[in-house]
Amino acid sequence: MAAGKGTRLKSQLPKVLHEAGGKPLLEHVIRAAVRVVPNPKNVYAIIGHEAERVRAAMAHTGVNFVLQAEQRGTGHALMVAREALAGYDYVIVLSGDAPMITPETIQSLLKFHIKERAAMTLLSAELENPFGYGRVLRKPGSADVEAIVEEKAASAEQKKIREINSGFYVFSLKELYSHIDKLSTDNAHAEYYLTDMARVLRKAGRRVVAYKTANPGEVLGGNTRAELADIDQKMRLAKCSQLMADGVTIFYPATCVIDADVEIAADSVIEPYVQLLGKTKIGTGCRVRSYCVIRDSEIGDGVMIRPGCVMEDTRVSAGAVLGPYSHLRPGSEIGEGAHVGNFVETKKIRLGKGSKANHLTYLGDAEIGAGVNIGAGTITCNYDGVHKHKTVIDDGAFIGSDSTLVAPVRVGKGAYVGAASCITDDVPDDSLAIGRGRQIVKEGWAREKRKK
Ligand code: UD1
Ligand code: CA
């Protein structure tokens, strides 16, 4: 179920597209579902509010979509799915806003349902603070459920019940659809509540049971920004714990933001306040110092990333040294053992093995060979206001400080560019190019001026 608006988030973005652990809530739920019913074609996402946006964001998962054009409650969501589900024996219902659920728990819920020969089985959990959730009213001392009562309808006595309805269920399809029309909208939200199926099925003499999970953390829903923050923090900590178990050192894990799909090899060190996002991969023996934000990048072995580096869609080879404060923009390829220093910005470049650009430099649209030295303040002038042009610097070249290289231009193998040059013409191999005004010295000029 993913059709709701998420009123409590006060957001333009539909609730199920809000992120936790670096992924939309719904994507976490779909991933779990697909591991239970391996073919995504057996998964149906019920969408409604901002349906096209949700559909586009989830299209890559390969699941089906059912449109609930008007969102008239969780019970109504299942009414709308009737046709799509015809032909199945069971339906497992998952809440699209509860992303911590695991395939193992869904699997156990299904097994329990089949074993108990129930018409409806709900996943329940014992929460410290059950506020906001539906409470499970049990037939005393049994697995059987009498009803689910929503927070708003609960009496003071019922509000004390800490066993909550998680929003995950298994129904025997025939039982669900032969009784679903008995749901009414006689409640606080004037909606069809799926939870009311418990009472409806009981009344019809069918079996309704609850399977209580031993992992209540898995059922938390992200209905408010505070709940989202809580879920996000739990996912991040779980990710850090996993990485640490795999041999990664993380100082102060509570300060690190590491997305679910990030990979880090053993014996790398992540310092406090680091963000590793998207599909970032880090090799072994690396050190990522504080305040780095790295997205979708691949870092080889033994790379040192000093504080404050920002990196996106970048590849860094083994033994390179970056930062502090380097900005590596998409398409940067940093060669083995190369150095990129403070306040150096790169974009769409290849910097060859052992080459160095240590200070205050912009390198864009450039092909730079091995063993090249780029002096402080070098700038590749890659943009003429309309088009981007390429700069080529061959192996072993030396670019003096404060040079501007006006692309398209090439500096040949082993060539030198004198400091403060503006290079507009190609520089042949092994030559020296100087492109600057000649210095004039007026002896005694300053002394004379002072006398005046
Ligand atoms: C629901 C349950 C509550 C349970 C809680 C667990 C009902 C009436 N209440 O409350 O007992 O404790 O989940 O998290 O079901 N949705 C639709 N179509 C709709 C309405 C909702 O697809 O017309 C989707 C939402 O997008 C969401 C899910 O169903 O993913 C649950 O809806 P939500 O409004 O969050 O229900 P809760 O108030 O959390
Ligand atoms: Ca919810």
C-alpha cells in the first residue's frame, strides 16, 4: 500500500518517496517483498497520491502498479486491487511507509498464517511507546484477535495496550474478498479501514490471528519527520554495525551517514562526520578523514582522503592522496598515487599515475598524463561561453604556477610552461613556453618617489 499522501509530513513529496537510509521508504519495502515472492511480477504497488511520480521512481524495481485514484483508506486500497489479485490464494499486505521490515519476518508471518489456517493474520509488535498505532484486542490468552482499534477510537484503557498492529498482514484471498464489502466508513477519518477486517471476519466466524514479531524495530512507520529521522538513524547505525563487523573501522559511527548500497573493504578507516552516499565503493587500507561527502564514487586501495573533500561520480586509483578540501566533480579519474590538493576542482579529467595538482587549481575537460606537475593556481580555460574544449598535457610536463591553458591546447611530453603564462598555442615536446609580459626593473625609482 503506497497510495497515501502522508499528511503528517506536510510535504510536496508523497510519503513513500521520502528517504531513510538513502532510499525511498517504498523501495525498501519492495526490496523485502521481492525477496519473499522472487518474481517482481507478483508484487503490486498500490499507488494513488502523485501516482505518476511514485510509478516513475519505482519503475526500475519491475513490480506492477495498481491505481487507487481516490484514496479512501487502507481497506479501499485492497478493494481496488481485487481484480489484479484474482487468481492468487494468499495476499501479503505490506505498508509502503514501514521500511525496516525484513523478508525473514514476512516469511514467518506467511508460514504462521498457513499453519493456523487463518482468514487473516496480522503482524503485531510490542512497542514501548505505542502512540499512533492501532492496538490489537486479543481474545485473552490466545493467538486469536477480536479486533484492531485505531488510536483515535481507542478508550483510555485500550490506549494502554502495547501490542500494536504493524500494518503488515496475510489474508486468504477468498476470505478477504468475500467479506471486504462489509467494511464501512463509520470512523474518525470516514475511510475504509483494512484493520476493520479483523472484526468483520470474526463476526463471520472466521479465524483472525496475530503473529507477534520478536523484532519490534522492524515495524516502525515513517508518518512524521520525527519518525523518519528515527528510522533513518536506526538504518545508518545498522549499516555502520555491518561494516564494522566486516572489518571497517568507523570512529564515532553515530555521526556518519552511509547509504545502504555503499561498500567498504576491511581495514579502511572512516573518521567522524563523513557521508558516503549512493553506490560508493571504497577499497582496503583507505582513510576517509572528517567532513568528506562522497557520492557514487569508486576509491581504490590505500587512498588517503584528507578532511573536507567533496566528490561525485569519481574514480580514484590506489595510493592517491586527496584534499584537504578538494572538489572532484563528475567524470574525474585520478590515477595511481596521484595527488590532488587543497582547493583544487576537477571535472571530466584524467590525471595520470603519480601526477600532482596540489594547490588552488581548476582542471576541467583535460587529459593529463603520468608524472605531470601542475603548479599552484593553474587553470584550464575550457569554456568559450558556448562550447567546452579539451586540454591535453602529456607525460612528464611541468606547468608553472598561475598558468592559464586556453583550450583547445596541448602541452607536449616533458615540456615546461613558465609560471604565470597564458598558453594559447600548443607547446611541442621537451620545449619551454613562456607567455607573459617581460619584467621591467627601474632602479632607484622607489627611493625617488619617497623623497618627493
Ligand atoms: C495503519 C493502520 C494501523 C497501524 C499502522 C502501522 C489502518 C486504518 N491503520 O495506520 O492500525 O498501526 O498502519 O503502521 O490501516 N494507503 C493507501 N491508500 C489509502 C490510505 C493509505 O495505499 O487510501 C497506504 C499509505 O500510503 C501507507 C499505508 O497505506 O503506506 C498505511 O497508511 P497510513 O495512513 O500510514 O496508516 P496509519 O495511520 O499509519
Ligand atoms: Ca503509517
